[in-house]
Amino acid sequence: MKNLIVVAGSLVIAFAFNFFLVPYGILSSGISGIAILLGIITPFDTGLLNFLLNLPLLILGYFKLGKKITINTMVCVVSLSIFLYVLPVISVTDNILLSSLFGGVIGGIGIGIVMKYSGTSGGLDIIAIIVSRTSNFSVGLLLTGMNGIIVLISGAVFNWDIALYTFFSIYVTGKIIDKVHTDHIKLTMQIVTTKGELIRDELLASIYRGITVMDGYGGYTKEPKQIIMMVVTRYETLQIKEIIRKHDEHAFINIYETVEVDGEFAQNIKN
């Protein structure tokens, strides 16, 4: 089911590219934007270029983000490349500003959907997620910053009017990604379990976050339990819950939004 949602998100992204951005030479964010650029100035197909350029970053994602996310990302990259090849390049509007706006909005919705269901659309998304896991910067903000180079390339290859439209579209895409994906929202998770050591060990191996473990006992049964507390991003909660349920189906999980984090948010490797 999740893979179908990732494919649907890829279709939304491809629609934004071929119907709003490509007709005017407006570049999207990340590797896809570079693929669009090369597709415009060379005889090679944008879909094929998108796939080839993403291969090295998929390998990076496998080692840094894990097998599950990389598989979903591969599903997105392959389906996006196919959709870019199959969908015709058609201009929906004669107004380049409207194309920039709606291309950014629709593309951001598609990328946000893909990210929300444990995947990325490939390219710089992978780098943005890796960096966001070890910092307080949101995925959308990181993508906007990294894509400054795309704007410069657009201005050098085409003209600075197109470059400004590209920047505007990328900025809108970043904002929409944050609205849909909400990866930057910090959450506190409290887990009450009898399998504390097993869960702790796998969390430390899989999640780049600090963990506090306390001893407790059931108020009714007086059974000894461990209380695990950690601050995470919304993006990581699904993976964490799967780890918890793998070891303890009866664990109690309490999740609430964190207003502010002051201190070590990521793992302190020195310790």
C-alpha cells in the first residue's frame, strides 16, 4: 500500500514537471532539476537522466537511511523516471508566473507525500533528510538552501528571468514540503516496556537520537518495567514504533509535541 502511495506521489511530481515547469525551462529542485536542464540542452530523455543521476545517491541512502527508505526511494525514482518519459510536455497556462507557482505547489505536494510515507524522491532529498536528522533544520529549508546552485545554473544557461522564476518555484516547493511532510516537528516519545534493553540496543543502532532509560513498575501489577524517553522528528516515529512492536507488542507508547529542545538532541557520539 505504501509503495502505491509513493508511486502516486511520483505521478504528481511528474505532472508538475511536464505540465508546468519544463515547458518554460523552469527547473525543479535537486537532481530532478539538473535532469530537466540536461534534458533541455541535450538530446537525452529527462526520465533516463533522472534515473542515472540518482544512482549514486541511492547507494548513499542505503547506508545512511536504511534498506526500507532506500527501497521506497528506488520505487519513486523508477516510477518518476517512467512518468517523466510517458507524460507529454504540455503547457497548461500561458502565464509563466502561474506555471512557476502551481508547478512548485503541486511538486511540493508530491514530494511531501513521498517523504511522509518513508521515502524520498531521490537526489538532494536524501542529503536533506540525512542532515535534518542530525540538526534542527527542516527538510524544506535545507532543500531551498542547497538548490541555490540550481538557480545559478539556470541563470547561466538560460537567463536571469528564468532563474528568478526557478528560485520562486523551488521556494514554494520547499514550503509545501514542510506543510505536508512536517519532518521538522519535534516529538517526545515515552515507551513503557519490559523489553527495555532489546529496544534500546536497536534504537541506538538505527536512530540518530539520544535516549534516556529509567526503571519503573506497573502501578497495578507492580511488574518491573523500563521507561525509555527520546526526542525525535515526526518522520522517525513510524520506524521507532515498528522497532518497539518487534520486541514488545504490549509496550505503552506516549507521543506528544515538544515545544523546545535545549541540549543534546542527536546522539552524543563521545559518550
